[in-house]
Amino acid sequence: MPLPFPSGGKEMDGLPEKMTELPFILKGMMTAREAEMAVEIGAAGIVVSNHDHVHTNGR
């Protein structure tokens, strides 16, 4: 069951302190700045996916 995490980069500040002291991974980064923010707040990793299967390499 998913937890009710906030969405959007502006809501990432303070997230780990509010949720857990365990290592955490953030999903749904949309920009390089959001990925940087994830690192700044201590994320153990991020998940980046391509749900629409759109080719970004030109093929």
C-alpha cells in the first residue's frame, strides 16, 4: 500500500524527517533540479522511467 507522499519538488524539503530514518528512494523525478534536490535531502536513489515508451535516442 503506497504511503501518501507529497508530490512536486517544492514539497520534498523535510520529507525524510517526516517519514522515516530508513534509506529511501524517490520516484518520478521530472527535471535535473528535482534529482539534485533528492540528493540534497539524502535520498539513497531515484527512479526515472519512461511510461509512454517514447524513444529518446531517435529510434
